Amino acid sequence: MWTHSTAIPENNPLKRLEVSQSLKDLMGYTLEVKPSQIPHEDAGQGLFIHGEADVGTVLAFYPGVIYSPAYYRYIPGYPRVDAQNS
């Protein structure tokens, strides 16, 4: 009877910092979420580049819905669309 034995590599999950450093080494930058630098009481988190990227480089994709200002009034809860969204 034929048997097949495959060595399964040990699973060592990477820490976020390790992934971030690997991306920076590979691409020259990584992104960080930190408190916004916008001087407003409602400013929350901001997305910052750590490293360098060429002008015009796509830094990230946002897999959500983006509304242009012409359609804001159609968003449920307008004008306080953020009232139920922490």
C-alpha cells in the first residue's frame, strides 16, 4: 500500500510589527493608524505613511462605500450620518 507523507511546516503567526516591517523592507513604506493631526475635537484616527513612496503611488485600498458631496443628502440619517456610528 502506497502512503504519502507530507511535512507540514510549523505555523508561526507573524506579529503586526513583523508584517509592517516586512512590507516596509519590500515596498519602502508601511501605513500606520494614529490619532489625527487635524485640530478639531471630532477628529479621530488618521492614516499615515511611514517611509517613502513616489508621487502617484497607490498606498491603500478602501473596500467601503464612498459618497460624493452631491449624494450626502441621500445617506440615511443625513445630515447627522455619524450620530449612530462611533
